[in-house]
Amino acid sequence: MKKTCVLIFILFLCFFTAVYGSSEDGWETPLERADLLLFAAHADDEHLFFAGLLPYCVANGINAQVVYMNNHDDNPTRISEMLDGLLAVGIKNQPVIAPFPDLFSETLEEALNAYGRLGFTEEHFIDYCVENLRRFKPLVAVGHDVLGEYGHGGHMLSSHALIKAAELAADPSYHPESASKYGTWDTPKTYLNLWNEREIMLKIDEPLEYFDGQTAFQVSQHGFSFHKSQHWTYFNTWLNGTAAAPITSSGQIQRHNPSKYGLFRTTVGDDTADAADFFQNVTLLKDIEEEPEAPDTEEIIQDGPGPGTIIDKDESNNNTPAPLITIVNVIGVALILLLFVLIRRKNDRE
């Protein structure tokens, strides 16, 4: 009898783990709405040229969604490093990864030609950016340097596609498939890394209580530490320095300083000269989605969404419905009871 109880307990534990323990290492689905949408060309760029940005958002309750412009399907190690690095800087929402492979080039024209040989056109990249702008409806979109930071054609193409998409995403006649699925969207503010007009310097070198006193820049350094397959590159030293001369703040970086951005496009006016983040003239989602206070007088009844309500037509992120969970639970318990009865009958015969 004792063996029977042990067996049933083990079976129940396995069932419970199978149903409730598969949390995909803590990952959550992509955001429905984003305060900030980051278009990073490759896995590790989010910790290099956008160093400090994601930890800054996490520490300040800013909803940040990462969209990659290239995949690394031919290199599982880089995918693993990408996910570990994102978790290390506090990002728990799954990133969106493009269908475009990682190809190296040194100019925008070379990049377009290289992808063209694989059947990808400029329009494919623009459509991808348009679709994600419409899907996540960000207050702020952030992209690469138009010169590709250190001259990477893939970075140039990423920036080029975002620039085009920021205008086209508001046009319902452009890419009608995504317009029908998500609606259109005119992104209020678009920033580009190292853009030298309407410049802004992010404060990523200030200690953050959320990260136990580390700065946003230092947290990104930690995020990059997971990209071991890329530590042979020049950018490991660029970001971290050397043992003799370690880099501990972004202010020590002279070339491609990751705290420097420029406001490329705005529908809400320019930033003031003392702007220290991307969110002047816009209201964060956490501030506009708070439950309204109950009215002091008569109850207000409204049949539909009020003015300004955004209805996301994407239903792919719905959680498993409660009735299905209940059915699974019932089936699991029934199987355990059946096994218990069969074992008891076997014991009785013996």
C-alpha cells in the first residue's frame, strides 16, 4: 500500500509539473502595447549601441518591446545568448524576430543587393517595420544610426526601413494586410542612434535602485556578458575596456557613444534643451491606463469603448481559457483515480 501511495504521488507531481510548470523559463508573450519599440539589427546590438536603454526602461516602469531585424537561425548559440542577455537586463516579454538572415555588408546598397539575391526586397524590410509599428503602437520608436554605427550595411538597412515605415504606418493604403489586422499607427516620436539633429543624451550612468545601485549602462554590460560568441570582436573592448583600463560609464566612450540619440521624427513637438529621456510630450501607458475614479454622482453606463480607446485586433496573445484548464484538471484527476483503482485491484488479487 505504501508503494502504491508513493507511485500515485509521483504521478500527480509529474502531471502538475506538465500542466503548470511549463513557463518557458519565465518568458511572457510580447507586449500588446509598447511605450518604446526598439528595432535592433542583431542579437547583442541592444546591449552595445543601445546600451543602457532597456535597463533604463525596466527600472522606470516603461514598457519596452524588442524587435530584431535579423535572425540567427543558423546559429542556435546566438539565439540562446540573445534570450539570456534580455533576461539579464530585465526584459521578460518575448522578442519579435525577423525572417531575414544575418548578412554582412558595408553599405546600404550592398545590403539591399545581398538580400535581393535571397529574394528579399527593400519593401520586405519596410513592411516588417510597418507591421510592428502597427502591432505595438509605440509612443517612441528607436533605431540604428543611418551610417550603420561602424559602417554595417545591415544596420543602415534597419535604420532606412524604420525611417520609411514611420511615415507609411499611418497610411491605410500601404500594406493593407497589417492595416486590417492591427489598424494604422502614426508613431509620435522616432529616435535614431547618433543622429546629430535635435540631440538628446540619455542618463544611463546614474545608479538605479531597481538594479541594486548599478547604472543602466552597467546592467547592459552584464547583458552583453552572455554574448560570449561575440567577445572576440572589437566591441567587447569598446564596451568593457581592458583589465588595465576598464570602462564603467558610457561617458568614457568617445566613438559611438550609446547615450547619444537624435529626434528624427515627431508629431508632438520638439524636446526641450534639457531633455533627459525620450518621453517628453507623451504620456506613458502606465499613466493613462490607470482605472478612473468612480464618479461622484450618477453611474455612467457606456456600451462601447470610449474616445481614444485602442482596440488591438491581434488575438494571438490570448491566454488559455479557464474552461480548458478546468477540463485538463478533471482529466488529470480522473487518470490518477483510475490508476489508483487498478493498483488496488491488483493488490487485492495478490
